[in-house]
Amino acid sequence: MINIAIDGPAGAGKSTIAKAIAKKLGYIYLDTGAMYRATAYFAIKNDVDVKDEKAVSLLLEQLDMDIKYNEIGEQHIFVCGENVTSHLREHYMSKAASDISALPIVRYKMVDLQREFAKTHNVVLDGRDIGTFVLPNANFKFYMTATSHERAHRRYIELEQKGEKMDFEILKADIEQRDYNDSHREVAPLKQADDAIYVDTTDMSIEKVIEFIDNRVKEKSMKETTTQGNDEQNNSLIEISKESSKAVSINEAEKKKPNKPRKPLTFRFYRFMRILIAPWLRMLFPTKIVNKENFDKIEGGVIICNHYSVPDTLIPSIKLFKRELHVMAKAEAFASPIGNKFLRSIGAIPVHRGEPDLAAVREVMAVLRANKKFMIFPEGTRNRQGTEEMAKFKQGAARFAIKSKKPILPMMYYRNHKLFRRNYLYIGEPIYLDEFYNAKVPDDYKKATELIQSKMNEVRVLLDAHVDSLTIKK
Ligand code: DC
């Protein structure tokens, strides 16, 4: 599928241009701003404050959003069956959309829909974070802007044509306020992607901008076709195949998504590797497991472990996961075909850190629902401080445990810096998070994460005391 991302601040002309380009290429146009506007509309209609994260997150559970296109390719948004499209361009909706779009929980829901849609359609998307966050691998990326004066002027004319009179200075101040909001929010703020083409439309007519973008698309397609030969995807770019834009629905894209967990692994390769590697590890890093009975106390659950050296990705796995390994690893490690094949074959699940990676979440949840043990490093990355001090935990472990209603098992690995010396893997008591099973808002996950971190600290103290006592005895 071909995806064209057009990002930029409010009033830069993105939607006009995106629509025209989509029409020219026969693609679908997805107005992502309208999705945030529709969410804000739904909140306002239900008397929910668009800045109240807790209330919005409760409301989101009832938000059933569907996007449809009519015969001439116009987008219509349906919220719980109601076509809300005509309400979305009201002036007060702009600020409300900007506010609600800053809530991470809202973004995750919208971004998931947008990605699924882009996977199944040739699409031109306009927004704030498409090239940087929603589709970092989009085929074409543009960052379109204009001075705030020019953007306010365009808006002024547009309203005037509709018979509405607005004070120019107020319009300009609103636009600047929105620019600030959109580019300073925590998750996926408005910014130009490094590989996006910058287009300043201040002094350009609509036709000029369309021509400019159209030319860049053609140029890039040409270049790729000549350098990469007869690749199917590039041919489709040159031919600019006409995709029907008739009445497609975003929910249909959702239905098509491959949300099944990957093909069940037999783990034969893992067992084979384990037999091969275990004796070496045993010799180089002899490790004593303390409280193995705690590991056996739980069937399925989220195992958390500190991670400060390469062996501690291997030792806890190989020592404890005898038949199957389910562990999360950073996606970068899967970048090469060999790395990918190897890690996938032993059972590692790739995660794109720093973004909502729904494919990874689905895989982990499938493991937990099957009542298996899954291991994650809660600090999110290697922490070279060792057992001394752990970095602030990410919320992933708590979220998985709460959503699957499974316990957390904390483990702490202590590695002697010299080879052939004894190391320890201390297993703590399982942590049950029942009190958070109804968690709805990020604050609940934050509290659960703090609880896990404090329990892990207790394990750390116990481990240190254990190691000290043995060292003193010697
Ligand atoms: O493009 P627009 O004015 O219709 O967008 C309304 C608001 O939605 C905008 O102020 C910021 C937000 N938005 C976003 O955060 N991410 C997008 N991809 C699109 C819009």
C-alpha cells in the first residue's frame, strides 16, 4: 500500500492539498484531525471535560468511531452510528480537538485506527504526527506550513465566505495557541520528520502546492523505479493505479487486521539452542537460583527481572524457561534478517520502544491468556547500575499483568564481575495486583507500577543481604 503523510500546523492548507492529491492519484484521503474533532464532539455532547483524562478514558470505552467515504470520496465520520461530520468544523471544536488530542489514551486509540487503515489502503493522510509517529515508514512525507499571519488570514477569508465574522487578531491568537499546544504535548507532538519534504505555502497558491507535491511524488517514484528495477510497489506508483474510493469503512480495515498471534512456535529450536548453550553458561556464569519455589508457585504471569549485562538476558531465560521462552526484546535487535530469524525462532517478541506497539501487545496478551510465563525487563532498557539502583520502571509490566489478571513475579539477578564465579538469581514472592484489575486511567497503571517497583526494591535488599551473608561466611 502507498501512504503519503502530510503534516503541519493548523491552517497550513494540508486538508485542501491532501484531498486534491488523493483525488489526482485515486487514493483515499484520511483527515486524521477530524478523528480528534469527532472525539472532542462526543465528549462535549456527553458533558465531559476534554482535558479530564479520567473522564475521557471512561468515555472512550463507549466511543465507536467509523469512517466512511461516499461515491465522490468525501469522508464522513460516524460516532456511535451518528454522522457527526457537519459539526466538526465549528470554531469551538478546534481548540477542544487540540486539547483532547493531547491525552495519550485518545492518541493511542486513534493511531491504532489510522495505522490499520493505512495498512489496507493507498491513502493520503494529513495530521500532526503522521510522518513522525503514526507511519514512520510512509512512502512520502511532507511537512507543510505557513506563517501564523497567513494561516489566520486564510481562516478569516474562509469564515467570511461562510458569512461568519471573526476578529482577525483573535483568530491569529487561537492559531498560535494551537500551534503551541500541538507542538508541546507529551505524546507525538507536531514536528517535522527528518525525512519529510518541507513546504512553506505562505506565498504559494493551492495549485502551486499541488503541483509541487505531485512532482516530488513522481520524481521519487521514478528514482526508486530506476534504482530498484521492476519492483511491484514502484510500478504501482508510476502508474498511479486508481484505487476505488467508494464507501470504504475504517471498521472494515479493522476487521481485516491480522490480530492473530503469530503462528504457534514449536520451540524445538529454542530447546535445541538451550541444550547447546546451557553448559557454556553454567561454566562461565555459574548461577544459583534462590527461592525456585516462588517460580513454581505461579503458572502464567509476568516475570520481571533487572537487566544490566548481556548474560542476564540469557541466564534467567535458559535457567528457568525449560520448554518455551516468551520474552520481550527491543525491535532494533530484529533489524537484520538473521537476527530476526534467530530471535523469532527462540520465542522473542519484538517491541518498538517509546510508542504504542499494538502488535507486540497482542502477542504478549496471547501468551498470558494461554496461562504461560512471559518475561520483560521493566526498566525498558539495559541499566548498567546493576542491582545498586534500578531506573524508573515503564508501565508495560503492570499493564500486561492487570489486563490479563495474572501475577507479577519479581526476580533480581546478581552477577559477579569475574567469570567462573558464582552469580545469584533471587526470585521474590509473586505480586498480585487484584486491587488494580478495574484500572481504567493511566494514573492507576502508574500506581501499580510504583507498587511493583517498591516490591522489586525489597527483593533487591533481600538479594544483597543474601549475597552479603554468604560472602561474610566465607
Ligand atoms: O487538522 P485539524 O485542525 O482538524 O486538527 C484538529 C486537532 O487535532 C489539532 O489541533 C491537533 C489534533 N491532531 C493531532 O493531534 N494529530 C493529528 N494527526 C491530527 C490532528
